[in-house]
Amino acid sequence: MATCQMLYTEASLEAQSAVHANVHVNATEALHRVKELARRDPDFAAALRTSDSPQAAADLAQHHGIEVSAAALWRHRGTLVHGGLPTWRG
């Protein structure tokens, strides 16, 4: 019985680890897409640069088909658009 419980727990941990890794890959890909779009589309870059908050930037990205969290954008603020912007206040 203990062996079955152990296997189930190990399987659960592996599944959680895989989900966490997938979220990281998705966030990384989304941030890459945001940077690429900002590089290619001056209007998007200007809107991103002047966004009031990470949530406003996430909403802007979503409007362009990119699902990215405000938290991921916050962690990478200052690296999204040429010139070190946006830099939202903390």
C-alpha cells in the first residue's frame, strides 16, 4: 500500500513539475513575441512604452493575440522596448 501511495505522489510531483516548466516556456515565448511585435510594429511599441501599468501592457498584448501575465511583464520591465522602457513604478 505504501508503494502505491509513493508512486502516486511521485507521479503527481512529476506532473506538477511538467506544468510549471510549460508555464515557464509559455511565458518566455510570450515575452519573446511581445519584444518581436514591439520591434516590428512602431504603434504597438509606442503603446507599450506609454502603458500605465503591467496590467495595461498585458491587456495590450492580449489585444494583439499574445497571452502574457502582468507579472511576467513586470519582471522584464525595462527590456521590452528599445530604450529601456517601459519602467512602471513599483
